[in-house]
Amino acid sequence: MWRICGRTGRKEREEVPTSPVQRRVQELVRFTKQLQRVHPNVLAKALSRGIVHQDKDLVVINKPYGLPVHGGPGIRLCISDVLPILAKMLHGHKAEPLHLCHRLDKETTGVMVLAWEKEVAHQVQELFRTRQVAKKYWTITVRVPVPPAGVVDIPVIEKEVQGQQQHYKMTLSPGFRMEDGKMVRARSNRKAHTAVTQYQVLSSTLSAALVELQPITGVKHQLRVHLSFGLDCPILGDHKYSDWNKLAPQKLSLGTLKKLGLHQAKARHIPLHLHARQLILPALGSRKEELSLVCKPPRFFVCSLRRLDLQMPSQDQNGDDEAGREGQ
């Protein structure tokens, strides 16, 4: 079988998978990695097809999986690299580059706001900084949060993990601890950040759940830490925070692996299932009303929901079959 390389335009031989697991792995790779090595023009075109809102001030895209927002060591292509190209595709060759208003992690998909003018970008950034933007995320969790709705209000701090793979992770820094069977106040750490997450289970089985998250604060990896270490329900595909002591592919039950069509040895191919579902921006500039921005989840997310027998809210089911055509 042959395919056209998006980066070079050349024909390349593609291995034909010989087992159901291999086909499933190839499917995951196709869903999540096809935009990481393409030509900048190809990426800009894909982003333009993912636009969910556009006006004289803002352009809102559905960010694909696996694409960093900013450049850095080892990063070949990022969203900020193609903003000048995207602007020209939308407004002609004389258009000024678009500006980032906020960021999403490389592995997070969903609503991303861009601005035509730097001043507008700064205004939106200030709305985020002062917590005036309502945010909702969807995630698939391993196990089901108990209780099914609540608030996790536990500070988060970055700590070094000792061991063969010495590295840093965010973790919980609770204000209380158990001592001789009694709850006592823990010494506060100045480096800890206040972190508050509201959550609600939208659909669940015995071993997995679709959960809506509303972060009240915006601490690094807050949602991943609160789910894994606070509720003991790590995000599906979170290979960093499923185990505190090491960096390793997430361990899943045989039942979950069977539903996903994988073996444990191939679990490393499961992407992080964390999707920025909705942003609500307050009135800004000439716009006198709040603006609700919603992005459909990517194809791999929808596929996992089906395989795990999880249901999206009824008002969201129509049309989500086509979500993420550009490799999200």
C-alpha cells in the first residue's frame, strides 16, 4: 500500500497491518500524528478547515492533537509558526499575522482563540488572567469519580521524582494530613499554587467515565493532577500522571484494553483524552454580548467513547461523527 507524504509530497510504502491490534495502533497513529510532520502550508490549511468562529476581532480554531502552541528544542512545527500563513489564507497576502490569546498543552485538543490585533489579544489574555473566561473540558477517565459531581480544592506544586528516571511532576500539596489517626494541618508550602476544579460525570460504566471539568484556576497540569492523584481516576492516555513514581505507559485493565482493541504492550499509543470543549468570553470591544465557543471532540475521542460504551449528552451527538477530520 502506498501513501503520499504530507511533508515531501512523495509516495511512500505503508506497511499493511496484519492483526486487529496492529490495525488499531495504525488507526490511533493516523488519528493523532498526521499533522506533526507536514509542510507549514498544509498545517495552516488544516487549521483553517477547523475554524469554528471568525469575526473582525477573533479567529477561533479547533486545535488538533499533538501540536505544540509554541516552539522549542526538538519541536519541528508549532501553531505559532503558521499564524502568518493562516492570516494570509483568510485575509489575503497583505494580512498581518494572527496573535495567540492563550495556550493549550501539546496533547490537549479543542477551543483555541486567536486575535487579529495585538491589543485585542492582550485584552483576551487579561480576561483569562483575571478568571473571567468560563472554561469547560471533556475527558475520559480510567475508573469513575466518586462522588459523581463535586469540587477538588487542593493546591498543586511541582516536585522532583527520584528514581531511575529522575524528572519533575506536578502533584498535590494538601493543607491537611493524617497523623496518628487524626487530621492535622500541614505546613503550607510557599511554592504551592491554589488549584480548584469543578467536575461532573456525564456518562459512566463500571470502568470508565466521560467527565466534564470546569477549572476555576489555571495551574499547570491541574486537571490531570486533580483527576489522577485527587480522585484516583487518571485521564485515559495520561502516561505521565497515572503513576507518580515513573514515566511509563498507562496500565489498563484487561477489560478496558479489550474494548479499546489493544494489548498492554501497545498502550503507549493511546493519546491523552483531554478536550477543551467550550469557552465563554465576556463582552469585548464592540461585541456587547458574551460569546460561547464550542468545539467537537476529535475522532479518536469519539471512537474511544463508542468503544467504552460511553454516551455524549444527547444535544452533542449529532454531527460529532465528523469531528476531527484533520487528524486530531
